[in-house]
Amino acid sequence: MKNSRTLEEVLFEARPYIENWERLKGLVEELWKESTDEENFLQLLNEEIQRAEEPFRTDLRIFLQKFEALYRAS
């Protein structure tokens, strides 16, 4: 079951490292709404990473690392 607090925490943790903050925040919030659970969210995020161009791809990877660390820890 998705916990929107998780998304907020990850966004907070990742923000200092993200170059294009508004774009990242908008995309991950959209993917979060589309996803059925955390695993589906990770799948959608990985698909976006494959399509993204640098430097935004790096922003997505940073967010993914933070999300996986928090998600796996809980």
C-alpha cells in the first residue's frame, strides 16, 4: 500500500542533490498517482529513467536511490 508520506520524505531527502527540482517533483508526483503500489512506482520510474536525457536522467537516478533506501528500510 502506498504511503504518500514516503514520497514526501524522499523528495525532501533528494532535493539538495537535484538540478531540475520542479521537473522531477512534477514527474514523480504524477507517477505516484498513476502507480498501484511502491513496486509499480519503481517500475514506472525505471521506465522514465530509460527514456530521459542527461542531466535529468541523473536527477531521476538520485531520486531512485533515495527512494529505494527509504522503501527498503521500512
